[in-house]
Amino acid sequence: METISEVATISEACGEQTTRINAVRKKKNREKTFRDKAMRFETRRCDLRRGEAMRFETRRGEAMRGDAREVN
């Protein structure tokens, strides 16, 4: 049987880990959203003007993904 202080430290540690896991999950979701937006934008533009648009949008997509990572 643990003492009250031991239980408190265990639950605090669990809480910290959960917070960290949630933060990572949130960050991954944010990156995924950026990637999805970039891809949607990319395909829409590529339909209009094949070669030039594709090159431009690919760079743009990578830039958006980079921004998502730099936010955190």
C-alpha cells in the first residue's frame, strides 16, 4: 500500500506523460492538416497549368509543412 505522497507523485508523472503524448499527437495532426491542404491546393493548381504550376505548388507544399514543424 503506497503512502498518499507516493500516489500523488505517480499520478503527477502519469499526467505529465499524457500531456506530452497529447502535445505530440496534436502536433502530428497539425502537420497532417497542413500536408492535406498543400496537396489539395497542389492538385487544383496542377489541373489548370500542368508543368509550371506543379513545380511551384510542390515547393509551396514543402514550405507549408516546414511551417507546421517550426510552430512548435
